[in-house]
Amino acid sequence: MKNIYIVGYHQSPFGKLYDTTPEAMLRDAAMGLLEKLDAPPDLVDTVGLSGCCTPLLNDQLLLSGLLAQAPGFGCKMMDTAENACSSGGQAILNVIYRLLAGVADIGMAVGIEKMRDERGKMDGKRIGRVLGYASHPEQRPGKLFVFPHIFAEIMDLYMKEHGVTEEDLAHVPVTFYANANQNPMAQMHGHRLGLEDVLTIEGINRYIAPPLPLKTYECSQVSDGYAAIMLSTEAGLRKLSVPPERVVRVAGFGQRTDPLNVATRPDTLRPRGAFQAVRDATDMAGVTTQQISLAEVHDCFGIMGAMSAEILGKAAYGQGARYFVEGRARLDGDCPLNTSGGLIGKGHPIGATGIAMPGWCYQQIVGDVPPALQVKSIHHAATFNIGGPICASVVFVLRGAD
């Protein structure tokens, strides 16, 4: 296959964008990225979009038509991906497929989500109901907040299967909050979190679906935000004035889907599609998981931080929580995970998340992150983005361009 490159990234702060609109977010994401690259819109051949919740939270479909109203974006090849929380990753894949097919040389992926109102407030019950639509209908009855409940069940199963404690798993959000505190774009920037905070039930921290073990501080944020990433073939590079040191190669990618109904799976803690997506991406890149120096993973809940370490091959089966307890996921660890702060610390604007993951890894490789978060000697970086209850998995492996 021809080589595909990332040549630029742009995002908003994640958290509260107040009275902005989906149309303004799409425009600002796309035009902000072009401004960083000092490139005109007519160089962009195709765009992949994601905004998973916009039909149900913002009464808006056809995001491509909204972006087409931005200067220079009319009459372009565009589509919108829907794969729940992996919609952003899928949007990137859709652009890559068109680049590989030879119908485009330069493509952009843009993801947005507007989950809070103009005052920055959220309707938790409505958001919970909307996100619950990405679960199997048979798993919804009796669950006020469907997704936290399902992942609380997965957390409970994991703890019983592997002899893991709540304190062990509390190291996951503590690790990610520490990174978010160094990231000015993170929703939880400036918020400190210790083990005792996660383990103490008081104030906003409570059990989400008692008697199951998941707590508030182990959940991802409800966030507004947008992200945009630019991709190119070698022919596209010749059209762009991007210095070689700011070009990162997409060395491998994988996308697989597990059955939606977690209750009927024999392998809840070993989701076959997720593991296969990692194998596909690393095989394409010609590397082993041990050569991954940095990863951004889909910690929609703390349990997924632990499981992601196993799915990426950084920890043995059942040892994902131990990976965090021993500090191996920290900035100075074996393979730092979610140096951005992740979904728990940085924030989780659904449609933007799968774009922000490779976007942050791109920034790590080219040296655009805050110095306190910079990982040295990056061999390869990986991202693991999921949609639904570990259902639709998208994986990328990145490396500096040769």
C-alpha cells in the first residue's frame, strides 16, 4: 500500500464551549487546522466527519452539509461516520480508504460534540439515555444510566475473575488526572485527584450503579469539543509545505467489531475484535506491541484503562490493573498511557475523541505537547478507540516519517 501521513492537528479545549453551535465547531476545527498549516481549503480533496450525538442532542444530521458552508469547503467529497464512541477513528479510516483508493491526495477528518448547553450545564439523564442507544436493547431495561451500568458489570467481573480490588483500579483515574493537570487543553486541568478521593464516597463521588463498584471519578467526562487532523499521500506532501520533521506516518491500522450484546459474549474480558484490531495494526506496521512506546487508549471508564493495557499487549491477561499500580503507565513508565489525560482527564466529546487520540500522538512525536508531558525516544505510538461496550474497535500505529 502507498504510505499515508499525518501532517497537522488542531483541537479546541475540551470541556465547556458554551454558546457555540455544531456548525461553528465544524468551521472552526477545519479552518483552524488550515491556518496552522498555512494551506488554502482548495488543497483538501476529501473530508471525513463525526458527531455521534448531534442528531439526538443538537437536532442535527448531515454534518457534511454544514461544513460545506465554510469558505472553500463546498463541493468536496465528504461523509459522516457513525460507530458510537469510535466514530472519530472511523472518520479517519474513511479518509485513509479514499487516499489509498487514489481518489484523493489530501484529506481531513473532523470530529465534534456539543454535549452541554449555552451555560455549560448538562442534562445527565438525557445524555445517559442517548449514549445508551449504542447498547443492545436487551441490556437497557432497569438501567437508569445504561453505559456506566454495563461497564460497572464488566468492572465487577474483572475484579472477581482476577482478584483485583477497587484500590488497584483507582490508580487508573489518578494516573490520568495527573497528566491532565499538565495539559491546558484538558477538561480536568487544575483538578487534583488522589487514591483516597477515588475510594471515598462523598460529594460528587458515588457508586453509579450500586452494589456494583464503579464510581464517579472512574467515569469519563461529559464534554464539548472539536478536533481536526490532516492526512496525506506522498503526492499530497508535494502539494503541502510541511517540513519533514512535522510529518508522521500512519504505519498501521485495524478495525474490528465484536457482538453488541455483552451478555451473550463468551469473552467479555477478552474481546476478540479488539485484540484482532491491535494485531492487524501492528502487523501492518511491522512491529510488535513491545515496540509501542506511547499509547492513547479509550478509558471511557477506569476499567477500560486496565483492559486496554492488556489488549495492547503491554500487560498480560488479568495484569492490566497491576500495570497501573506499579506505575508502568505513568510518564516515566514502560509505556505511558494517556499522557493527554485521556477521556477521564482530558475529556470525552464523543465525535472528537477518536480524532484527538492520534492527534495527541502526532503532537507527541513532533514535540508539540507541554514539556512536562513529553515522552522521549518514541519508537512507535498507538491508539485504541472503542465504540459501544468494547464493540467497534479502531487502532492506529504511528511513527515518525522516514
